[in-house]
Amino acid sequence: MQDLHSRLGAMRRPRLLVRAARIGANEYRRRPHLARLLGGPCPPQHGAALLQLMELEEMLDDGRQRRAADYSAAQHVELLAAIIGEARALQSGLGASVQISAGASA
């Protein structure tokens, strides 16, 4: 199983989604956003929150790629912003740099 940094580094999402998420991550507030996105209390550790967010985001990205009728770009940006926010918080504790790439995933 890949570690969190490897999984985050391997993420490839459309440039517009990543750009919007990076802007949204500047307004990220852990408690209210995680409670809403995860549907419950926020996990005490950034790694646990990241894993849950990444699972939700993978399902949403699958819907995007399938062009599902219930896909929400706004929700996708919100999830990516939370992932970036949590990765930044984790990174500040570890001193390592993590980024989601804007890439070829259409």
C-alpha cells in the first residue's frame, strides 16, 4: 500500500479543478469543513482525515470520468480543497512537500 505522500503525488486531476481547489484551500477551516464533508466529527489526525477525503474524492472523480448525471464539480473542488488543506497541515508537521498535479486526467 502506498503511503499518503505517494498517493497524493500520484493524483492527476484537470488543471481547472486543481486551480480552483488551491484557491479554495486558502479558506479551508478544518472543523466545519471536515464535519460537513465527512458527515460527522473530524478525525483528530490529519492522516486519517486525508484517507477518508481521498476515498470520497476517488469516487467523485470516477463519476466525473463517467460523466455521471449526479456529478458535482463544486463538491469535487470542495473535496480537493480539503485534501490540499489537510496535506498542508500534515506537511507543516513533517516538513515534506506534497502537491496534487494538474495533469492529463480528463
